[in-house]
Amino acid sequence: MSRRALSLTRIARHNWLAVAGLALVGGFVVCALFAPWLAPQDPAHIDLPARLQSPSWPHWCGTDELGRDILSRLIYGARISMLVGGSVVAVSLLLGMVVGSFAGYSGGRVDRVVNIIVMNAFLSFPGILIAIAFVAFRGPGIGNLIAALVLGGWVGYARLVRGQVLATREKEFVEAARGMGASGWRVVLRHITPNIIQPVIVQAAIGMAGAILAEATMSFLGLGVPPPTASWGSMLNDGRSHLLDAPHLVLFPAVAVMLAVLSFNFIGDALRDALDPRARMEVGL
Amino acid sequence: MALVELRNLTKVYPLTESLFGRGRGETRAVNNVSLDIFAGETLGLVGESGSGKSTLGRLAIRLLEPTSGTVWFDGHDLGSASAGELRRLRRHMQIIFQDPFGSLDPRFRVEDIIAEPLDIHEHLSRAARRRKVVELLHAVGLDDSILPRYPHEFSGGQRQRIGIARALALRPKFIVADEPVSALDVVVGAQIVNLLAKLQREFGLTYLFISHSMPVVRYLSTRIAVMYRGEIVEIGTTEQITESPAHPYTRSLLEATPEIVA
């Protein structure tokens, strides 16, 4: 759709926040990908004589209570945040699209059962509670963490997709496809999905912010990635006891989480604004 | 034997639905309609908005499931046809929609829109596919240059021509034209109506031509059925209906037609 296409120059002109967000996310992704080369030191290297140092040379962000370099841990933490955040959004999105499309396209009793019973059941619990319960049941580990957050987060995508599919299903070009003898698969994959993808992408961008925050929360609670893996959330947890005498332990990971969440929010907002206003009304935004 | 036979077709829509079943109240869009459409003719279906004519059109090609009644197409009972058989039968019955802006997928190029019926039912090489699409474009009076473009780049009349080309792709026997010119202005609409007449001769088509406009229906149809509130109130040849209408509703429809007094 060339007329409604996302124009980067248009976004840049009207929304410098989004450009800043993109630049920051780019930075985080680079950190995540090239952590072993970018980090000045081994993030797990314990150096007790050098513990709790303020930012200085050679530790630009200081050291934590075990003498580990905070900057290196921040860079490796970006890896966890991007990996977990990205995986959670990707899997939630996929699961949400499959369930939402199935419910929305089938309609009738199938839709009523899936929507009212299954989806509303998940929606009635706070996502983080589901995630906590799951990890408590299955134990720590990055796989379990991702599964836990997906379990708590997939319904948001399913609900959006279901609504979009219900609306698009009534459109005449979908009727036309069915009238030609197109199978349900063909109709959903080739006609409905491409026409509903834009609001779903916006939701995914904003969902990244939520996923990063959720991972940090879980790690803060001790239910995320186990030590010595560096995660911004676990760094916040470790720094709690030194809040007053060594605030840099908490400050840097907090700023990192904040910047990551903000950048994805800015990107999501810009994507939403770049959509045709008519499409915005259809989505109900 | 007629090409299309509708027998006691009824379509009822419930007014409320909940998790536990249907509520009370219903609306009868189509009420016990029986109709024959013979090969080669154009049956005009005329009535006001809400009379159920579009619903009847969709029931005739099984785009909608009737609440009761049967539809026979070319000797086959569409209700008891298997999924595969129905899919094969769909090649021969196509539909042209009222809304030229909604009936084409905005994300598909013109070539893919017209070729979609071919993609579903036949397996053609790229070259053969393109040749067929170009042939269809020429039949509806369009140029090959439009192949890589998107629907939003065209006017209503052009989009309707694209929709017609798509409907012709599989060389159907029967086409339901659901108010094909109602969304177009008069001059463009007249061109489309003339195109439909020409294609009927060239391709040997049978039409169910649905419209709320009596003058247009009169021009194209051999027989006319008048629909009111889900029922056929009168049916006859075009001459019979226009010159000696029997039912009061038919008379009021004809009276509402503006005449140009010389």
C-alpha cells in the first residue's frame, strides 16, 4: 500500500522522539549482538578488593558489591533484555495471531468459546502473576522465563487480532475470495492477515517495552535469569541493599531499563501516528 | 431445465445472540422464495433497499447458507454438494459486487486480483497466467499497463471493470451482478451496463441482475422479478412488467421512475 506506507522521512520530520528511540534501540541491539567485543571486562569476574567503586577509570560505571564491572554487566544485560523481550513478543504475537485469527474467522460458537472462556480467563489475571506462578512451578531459567511471559502476554495480541479479523471478514474482497472458492487458509493468510498487520505491528513495538519491563521485574524478584548472568533487573535487586551508600549500583540499570522502555514506546507511538487516520479510527485508537 | 433453480429459499437472521444460544426475535431477509433462471437470459431483480435482493443473490451462489430451501445449479443441489464438488461448481457461478472500492483487496496488484480465480482453480505458468489476464483486461476495455498497479490508483468505473474481469476469469456460466452500477455516476454506470450486455453476447453468460433502479433493470433484462420485504411479489417478461404491472408495489416502482418528457 504505497499511499499508506510508512515513510521514514515523514516520521523523522514529525517525530524526532521516534528517531531518538530508533537510535537507542539500535544501540541496545548492537550491545546485545557484540557484547563480548564491546564489554571492557568479563561481567562475571569477581574482584572483591575493587568492590563498590564509584564511576571512574577503568570502571566507567563503577563496580558492584562483588567488584564486577557495571558497564560490562549493563552491556551483557542488554543481551538478555533484547533476547527475552524479542522472543516473548515474537512468540506471543504468533500465538495470538493463530488463536485470534481462528476465533475471529470461525465466528459462531467456536469464537464465543475461545473468546469468552479462554481469552477472558487469561485476561482476568494480571500477566505478571501468571508469569510468577509459572516460574515458581517450573523453576528458573531463560526458557521458562520466556514461556512464563508469553503465557501472561499472548492474550493482548489475540484480542486485537480477533477484533481485526471480525471486522475484515465482512469486507467484500473477502467475500469475493470465498465466492471464487478460496479455502479458509487462503483467505486468512493472503487476504485478511496482510490487511490487519499494521495495528498488530504497533502493538508489537509497544509490547517490546512491556516485555523488557516484565523481564526486569521478574529478575528483580529473583525469578528471572539465574546468577551470574547479568540482567538489568537482577542488577537492580543486587543494588537494593546499597541504595544509599552506592547509588550508582541502582542508577545505571534503572536508566537502562527506562531508556529501553521509552524508546520502544516512542517507536510505537510514531508507528501509530504514521498510519492513515482512517485506519486509526478502524482500530479504535 | 433451468440453469439455476431456487426452491422455497428462506434466510432468517436472529436478532440477539449470546453464549447460551439465540435470543428472541428474528428478521426474515428472504421469505420462501422460488425462482428459475434460464440459460442465456438476464433476470432482473428489482426492489428497494432492504427488500432482500442482495441476500437472495448471495443465496443463489451459496455465498450464504439458507435457513431452509434448496438451490439447484446446473442440476446439482448445492446444499448437499461436497466441499470439493462445491469448489468445482464455483468456477461456473461468479459475482460482481456493488462497491468497487471494497470488493478489491487493496494490497493486491491488479494482475493478482484478476488472476486469483485462476490461481485457485488452475495451475498455469507465469506466462500463460499473464496472457489470460491481459485477454480479460482487453475484454473489459482496459489496458495492460495497469497490471502492476494497485486498486486505489483507479476510479470507480475502472475498478468495477477490474471486478468484472475477475468474475470472467474462469469463464463462468452464471453471474450475479449485485447492484454493479449503483455506486457509479450515471455516465460511467451506463458504460458498465453496456459492457455487461456486450460480454453476455461474447461469453454466453446468464445474469441475475440486481438493482434498485428500474430504468437500468429494464434496459438489460429479458425477465424481471420484483421483490418486496423478502418476497417475490411479481415476475414476468420485461414487457409484461413495464407495460402491464399487476402488483401495486410494481406499479409504484414504475411510477417512481423519472421519465424524460419530450
